[in-house]
Amino acid sequence: MNHLDVQNRRVENGFRLTRVGVTGVRKPVVVQRNGRHNHVTALIDVFVDLPSTQKGSHMSRNVEIITEMIDESVREKVSSLEELSGKVCRELLDRHEYASYGEVNMVADYFLERVTGTGRRIMEPYKLMARATAKRGNGLMKLVGVEVEGMTACPCAMESVREQLEQRSPGLSEQARSLPVITHNQRNRTTLMMEVPEHVDIEADDLIAIVESSLSSPTYGILKRDDEAKVVMNAHENPKFVEDVVRDILGKILHRYEDLDDSVHVTVRSESEESIHKHNAFAERITTLGELRASDDQ
């Protein structure tokens, strides 16, 4: 005896839902890129829209799709999380025939080799973000994002300290006045995301490099005394507000991706955990490359 799925029952006086699906699915993924096999654990969310006439979405299909696409990626290889997200997104629309919109989000921890100031090579953690969205009958858009942790040194406190030191020692030489002085430091987390058409390739390692070079200094999991001194000196020679971090990244994005279309979306978000305050400092810009290029105050 055939039974009509409860999900397929028609709803009277219902409302369309923008996104329904599953969140927090954890799966191992192997990404082959730049000659490396990157084994990551991805946290995956998948959604489709739901028409007003349908009672529910077929949730089990979502997990089946994720599992099948992950297994296939091991056999056929994928070069990025966003590529895998795109494949899952297309399959969502194929199997949810009632849906007109599909969305896949993936987040994963990621490691890159870094060299400290004294030449020590260590693996440092970052976070990768990927998203694919598609409307039935239209092209697929993908998002590439990274989260980088480093440090900022406060320029405001540095100037205040410099003024007090000069008041204490009026005879300071010009050379001494030009040296960086003590200030308070902040652990900084900065996110950079770019949304592009499916055919455009963005290298996540490049985004990480852009963010890391825009902080007062990178930070490292293991530091010996000489390394610690170099990190502190580098940060104090390069004091930054979170506003400076975001603006520096935007400038580097314009330079690095001058060939990309004006429609490319860019999000830069930076937050510094204050050390002498009980609040954090935050700055953000959500824009397009076209808006940035048209700015009069670049």
C-alpha cells in the first residue's frame, strides 16, 4: 500500500519559507590543491526554499546528498570546498523538485606552514569558509572566505605614552622620539570573504596572506624568546586600529583582483579583543569591487 509522504501534503493558507534544511553535519573532506592533499573536517549546512503549498522538506535527502557527494569527491578529487559546495548545491535542486533555491555552507579548520622571525617552521591554524547558492534556471554563485587570527597594537595608546615619556624626559633625541614605544596589544580575528561567479577561481591561501599582512603582526603557536621579541617589535613598529586593518585589506583586494568584475561582493570584518578595556573593537565593510573602485577616498 502506497502512503503519501507527510512532507508532500498540501498546506492550505501556508507561507513560503526562505530556507529549510539541516545544519551542523560533520564530514571528512580531502581537498587536492597546489600539490597538497589537505584533509579537513567540514561543518556543513544545506538549505532549500519551501513553497507555501508543501508541508515539509525531505530532510533525509540532504544528508544523503552530502554523504554521496563527499564519497564521490574522494574518488574524483575536488580542488576546493567551494567546488564541493557547488556540487552539493546542484544536487539539492535536482532532488528537491519543489525547490527554486539551494544553498550550501561549509566551514573547516585549515593549516599552513609559516616561518617565524628566527626561521622556525611551524604549522599555523586558519579557518576556511565556503558557500554555494543557486536559483533554478540561473547560474551558481560561490563564496570563498578565510578567518585569520593575529594581533594589533593600539596606535592611540602608543601616542599617549610617547607624550608622557617626552614630558618626563624633555631632552629625548629626535632618534629616540621616532622609535616605537609601549602600547597595549589585542588579539585580532579578521574575516575576508569574496563572492564570485562559479567560473572565477579565488585562492584561499592568497586571502590568508592578504589578511595576515594587514595586521600589526602575525601570531604563532610556538615562540622562543627571540621569536617573541621579533613579534612584539614588529607589532609595535606597525600599530593598527581595526579600521586600519579593514582599509588595508580593501586596498590590497583592489590591487590583487583588478581583473575581476565590478559585481564581485567583498566582506571584510575585523575584531580586536581589548586588553585594557572590557569591550572589543570592531570594524566592517560590505561592498562590491565596483563600489570600491568608484570611491573618491581610496
